[in-house]
Amino acid sequence: MLILEVHHLQKSYWEKGQALQAVRDLSLRVSAGEILAFLGPNGAGKTTSIKMMAGLVMPDSGWVRIGGRNPHQQPEALRLLGAVLEGNRNIYWRLTCRENLEYFGVLRGLSARQASQRAELLLERFELTQKRQTIVQSLSRGMQQKLAIAVALMHQPPLLLLDEPTLGLDVEATESVKRLIREIATEGCAIVLTTHQLAIAEELSNRVAIMHRGEVLLEEPTDALIQQFSTGSYRIEMSDTIDAPRCSKLERLGVVVEGDRQLFVADPGQLYEALAILKPLPLLRIETDQATLKEVFLTLVRQNQDSIKLN
Ligand SMILES: Nc1ncnc2c1ncn2[C@@H]1O[C@H](COP(=O)(O)OP(=O)(O)OP(=O)(O)O)[C@@H](O)[C@H]1O
Ligand SMILES: [Mg+2]
């Protein structure tokens, strides 16, 4: 089911009498249960786009629909989304965890009773029960981040917008936020996630959109994108050194021997021939030479920079 539709959004800011095109042309669609990683270098226009999706910044042109409703014209559309922007600005620092949850729950249409029940549920789920009476200011950054996400989920919105949700978190807090994001998506929420931590984007997302200078360079399923940039070759690592006669046989086959324990089989069809030569030497590991999202991202952004320079 389609939840978010973004159609040719544009936004310029005026700076010192000059127009700066923060978002030139953005179109996206996100369905229930899907996690879209919305990536791009600093200044690409991600936060501006997220703010337009959340109804906080008015686009110069184009439109947004959340569950078929336009957040810039139909206020009820705002009930269908939860947003956590940079710097946890969706929570009050002087209120306790519980007060924040209840306040924002009621603000988005829950009764006081519903808000109280849901707050307890979320406190438990986000491992904040112990801190329910603590004011936000005294929470650790990871706890604040988890609370910010919990607040955004109080009214069970079908769409969650997350702008750098793991920024500055330690390993454990990052793992816990990742787990929660995954669970929320499994429950059917559509999620748009911006992050500079590309390994996290790779792990969590079903699809990736890469933005550069206000435009989407590419939008594809994460697996397909990584596959496209992967060579399909194999890397073999042995536990022991490979003897000279075997090395020369392998090299005649076209296999590259690196050091005395590693092999690189560029033609996947030759894997079993290479293994036959190696038999019975003990293997340590065989892996396909997979690209990472980080490599794909850097390649695309650099290509785009080069093409801008050439024009
Ligand atoms: N309120 C504003 N007034 C003027 N210019 C702005 C405003 N907000 C953003 N910009 C400009 O728009 C461009 C895009 O900024 P944006 O914050 O959307 O980028 P981003 O992709 O979120 O970057 P980052 O990865 O650093 O968070 C930048 O050049 C920025 O300076
Ligand atoms: Mg940003």
C-alpha cells in the first residue's frame, strides 16, 4: 500500500540576494513496511526534503501526499506521520519522558487514557521505563533519541520520517535504535531514513535514494544496487600457504594469487577448477566480492561531480 508520494518538489532559499536551489526536483514513493534510505552528501537537500514531507517547509512547487492527503493543505495529513528531525526538536527538554509522550499523544488526537496506556507501552518497548519520571535534559543522548522516536510513534502513524536517528550514538544505543526501526517497519510503518552511516543504511533499507545538489541521482532496491556494483568474483582465503606448483597452475588458469594465502577468481565459472587445484589444502573462507553501499555511494557522487565539472 502506497503511503508517501512526493511529486517533483522544488525549494529555493534566498541567501544574500541570490537564490539557492536546495531541492531542484524530488519525486519518491514509499509503501507500508518499506524502509527508504535517503542518502546524500552534506548540503544535498535531505533535511529540506524531509521538512517538506513533514509539512514544515512549504515547497515552491510540487506536492506531497501522505495516505492520499496533502500535509500542506489538509492538516489531518499530519496525524498520519511521525517525524524525528536533527537534534530531537520534537521533545520538550524540561518535561519528563512520560509527560512528553502523553502531551504529544493528546496533541495528535489520543484521549488522556489512551495516551497514558500507550506511553507505558512505548516506555517499556524503548527500555525507558526506569526513566519515565526523569526530565529529558538529564537523559543520555541515546535515551533522548529513543524517546524522540517513541514520541513520534505515540499516535501509531503509518509514516515515520527519521533524519539521522543514530547520529552521535554509541554502539549499543545504535544497535537498539536499529532494532526498533526494523521492528517498526515489520509492523507495517513506512520509513524514510536519512543517515551518513552507510553501513546502517545498507543493513536496514529495502530501497536507496541518493540525492546530490538537490536532485535524486538514483533510486533502486538496495540489494539490486549493491549487486549491480559487485563484480561477481570470488575471494578465497586459505589457512595455510599455497605451494609453488599449485600457484603456477592457478595462475595459468587466470586466478590471481595475492600473498601466499589469498586467491582472487575474477571469472565465477572458474571457481570449481580453482578449488580442484587447491584440494585438499584447508580453506579458511570463500566469499563473493560484494560492493558495499559506501563504495556505490562514493562512485555515484564522484561521477556526478565529474560530470558537473565537464559541463
Ligand atoms: N533555512 C534555510 N535558509 C537558507 N538556506 C538553507 C536553509 N536550510 C537549508 N539551507 C541550504 O539548503 C541546502 C540544503 O540543506 P539541507 O539541510 O537540506 O541539506 P542536508 O542534505 O540535510 O545536509 P546534511 O547532510 O549536512 O544534514 C544547503 O545549501 C543549506 O545551506
Ligand atoms: Mg540534514
